[in-house]
Amino acid sequence: MMRLFTCSTLALLAGAAPLAAQEAPEQGSVRIATFNASLNRGAEGQLVADLGDPEATQPARVAEIIQRVNPDVILINEFDYVEDGEAVSLFVENFLSQGQNGAEAWVPVATFAAPVNTGVASGLDLNADGEVGGPDDAFGFGMFPGQYGMVILSKFPIIEDEARTFQNFLWRDMPEARLPVDPETGESFYSDEILEVFRLSSKSHWDVPVDIEGQTIHLLASHPTPPVFDGPEDRNGTRNADEVRFWIDYVNGEGYMIDDAGAEGGLATDASFVIVGDLNLDQNDGDGIREVGAQLLATERVQDPEPRSEGGPEDSEADGGANLDHTGDPALDTADFFDGEGGSGNMRADYVLPSSDLTVTGAGIFWPTTDDELAALLGEGDAQTSDHRLVWVDIALQ
């Protein structure tokens, strides 16, 4: 069951204070953002408990980053799903609606959240370790149902009746699916019994239409599994690739997908959209199937504004390690991953990709350089606010 929560008209408050790196959007433009904010916790109910404390440091930093960038619509990845919406309500009430350090309050008029596959027990041995149970045998890795969920916050109305979710769509039902194979035997890594129930989405895929001053823009939101933490069968890498490929097929009007309400088909080919989320895939670096990332960015109906930051290149150079072997432009990086031995280094993992019919007027990544007073919002080391950065794109209203 999906839930849409309506918030106070305080959303009409003025925008956040001007920034040196993230200027306000041009008049007549709308700002759409994505942010893996690491508002996930290791135990069920812990996020609600943390958000109940208005003095909690990490949620306050997340809120201030959002207030400073001041998007009109934002997807937050890694926000634990709570069915009654209490976590979302507490985040809005105790943090977003409170001006942080001189920033203006940021309050949505509507939010959208729905169940995800993380932590949902499959009852089967998905990781082939001879035991059933635990986070690796859930449909999406998680300690409890809803961990690593996601939520959309919007200053514009969400067209709830037309929203689609694909939480239950089966991986095997994708044509030419990259189902993992045991390299030693050449046989399918998953049994027929598993494939009869195994879902494509590690969290979910959402198509959430937003009414922006009479113009409908479909927010296509997801958070594919990281393409690591597996074995030579590459079960997470192949799943990540197909989770990303889902959007290529969806915007091209392919008809094979069935949503959770039983409706078939992809997006209308004349619909405007923005693909948002932590896709966990860099077309140049990292362990993912990179060509799928390149295919997404090269899709005719998709445009890539290439949001950039000044802090990304500075951090990449300072960290060194795995970053020294990267071929991608560090100004495009959106995630600050472990740089030591076995780590992937900084990567471009988070995307805001408008449809080609939309006019982009600006784009950026909230990654200030260390001499910027706002850099403190990122935190450091174990106290890092998130290992991802907020990414935004401005789109001209028609």
C-alpha cells in the first residue's frame, strides 16, 4: 500500500539563502534533486526515535543541505520506510520546517512513500550459503522491512491516482534478463523455485507524476543494489544493470513491465520525465556493468546535464588511493566511497536525468570545497553526514 502525506502550507515560505556554489534557479524554472541522505538505521524503529530528537546532528545537517539548495522536488534515498508515515512527518516537523543555522525552512506540500523490498524475507536461500534467513535472503538486502527505503518530497502536488510502483515485478519477466550464472557449472545461479518469486527491484521502481503549475512531470525514482558484495556469479552486478536498464525500456515505451496494480506497459512516449536516484553505477569507474550506464545516458529520450562540483575534484585529489586509477571526470562524482585497498573511490552514482523535451537551465552538486563554510555540513570520517552528495537540475517551466 502506497501512502501520500499532505503537509502544511508553510511550503509557501521563501527559498533558502543564496549560495556561492548553488545559486537559486532562474525565474520560471523548477529545481529537481536527488539525495542519498543515509537516513537509514540498523534497527527497526530507530529512525523514528532519532528523528524525535530535534537536536540530532545528522538529520539537522541533511535538512540544512536541502534548505540551502532549496529544490522544489526531491527524492531521498536511504530513508527507512515506516508505513504510518511517522518518520517522514518527524523529519519535516523537527528538521525541514525549522530553519537550520539561518537557512529558511523548507516544507513540502506533499510527500510520497511506498513499501520497498529491502528486508522483506523471501523464505529461500538467495545467497546459496546453505541457510535461510537474514538480510542476504531478503528480496533486497536489509535487516528489517523498509530499511534503506525512499521518499519523495514536493512543493507541488503529486498526482497520487496516477502513481505506479513496481516493487513486485519479477526479474525473470524482463526480456533478455541478465540472470546470474554459476561460472563453474554454466548453470543458473538461482533455481527455478527462486526465479518464480525473485523480484527485479532491490527497493522498488516508482513512476510518480508531479503537477508543476499545470505541467505533468513523471519522477522516475529508484535505488538499484550496489554491484558488489557478491561472488563470481556477479548476482548483484547483473541485478544492478537490469534495475538501471528498466528505465531505458520504460521511457522507450516497452510493454513488458507490470506494475503492482496489474497495469501493463511503460511510459507514454510523449510524457515528460526526470529519472532520479542513487543508481550505484558509474559509466567510467567502479565494479558495475558500465556499458549499461553509458546506454542510459545515450538513450535518445534522456539528456544528461552533467551536474558538477568544485569539491569533488578537490576531494578526489586529497584522498588519492583508488581515485588515482579513475578515468571519469571527478567534477561529476557524487559519492565519496572508501579509497583504500579494495575500495572503489569516489564515483558518479547519483543522477537527475530529464527527458529530452525539457529545457535545462542549470545543474549542480552540493559538494563545497573545504574553504567554504558550508563544507562542515558534509561532516568528516565516521561523522560524515552521508557518503553521497545532493544532486540537482533546474528545468524551465513550459
